Amino acid sequence: MIFSPPPLRCRPSTNTSFCTESKECLEYELVCKTDEYEVRHLTPTRWVSTDAEAYFMGVGAALAFRRLFQYINGANDEGVKMEMTAPVLVKVPEETKLWEPAVYTLNFPLPAAYQDKPPAPTNDKVYFTAMPDMDVYVRSYGGWMLSVTSRLHSHLLTKELERVRASYNHTYHYGVGYDSPLKLLNRHNEVWYVAEGEPVCPPTSSLHLLFMAI
């Protein structure tokens, strides 16, 4: 009999040393790492999601966070309370105008026990998102995930992706946070862009150098 390991999904963290406040974190496979970005492979995962319209990402995320927090605290048809998971993903549209609000989508990964059959939300603005198997380009940074910092690091990441001629989805990116507002030091945030086609891993990336040395 051939043993098949469980899908990565969201489970007790083994490869995210920066995910320290949640018992379950989104797992991933590290494809390669350069000085400017990582490429991670994610398996299909189900998230609980909600949308909020706002002029700034931080405002939209705060409005949406309350709904999702209520869902995991029992605002579902089974009255189930779930522990907080990580990371929190904010889907940020690329084309935004200062004089027009944008729609931001906030996502929590569902705990492993509820990935297949989550309880239905009681708020009709809360729904489920099934994210497919995908590769993402990741840039990490510390401090607070604010509109200005998210935009800065998304710009730096896209600048590098353009330099290496990587193909990715240009219509949105994810602002990714791992820490609660109460944590003041050693915070960890990320920007993700979804890769299109084979991800670009320059031969100088650390994992490729490791393989070359073996």
C-alpha cells in the first residue's frame, strides 16, 4: 500500500517559523528563494471570505475582519467556534483611483477540520473561496501592513518580476499578514503575486545553489 501524505492546506505549522500566534497556518512548498523574492507552491485550500468597499486597504480590511471574526466565533449555522488561523489575506486590486473606493476581499484559511465541510455563515456577506493549486511570488517585510507599505513592497516586487521577465497576474495582489494587532515587535507581512505558467527561479537562487552543490 502506497502512503500519501495529507495535503498541505492549513494545519499545525511546520515550515513557517514566523507564524507564532496561530496553531494552524497555511502550509506551502518552497520552490526557490532569491534575494528579492520567494516562489511558493500552494495546494488547493478553502477560505472564508468577505468583501468591503473603502478608499484605503486598512479601512476595508478592518471592516471585513469583524465579519470573519464573528463567523469563526460562532456566527454560523452550527454555532461552532474556531481558533484563528494564519495568514490573513487581503486581495488588493491593482487599478485603484484616489477618488474612487475599491473593493477589498479579506480571507481567513479555514482550519483543517473544516476544510471539507465548513458550517454555513449566518451573515450573507460572508462566503467561501476555493483557491486552486498555484505558485505565488512572495516578498516579505516587517512592521505594519498598511496601504502605503503594501503598495511600496508590491511595487518593489513587480519591479523585480519585470526584470527577470516573470509572468504573473497583473490585476491584483495579496497583502498577507501573520500577526495580531497586539504584537508590536518582529511582525511579518508579505506581498503575493500569482504566477502564470512556470515560475521564474534564477539559477542563483539559494535552493538551486544547494542542488548544484550536492
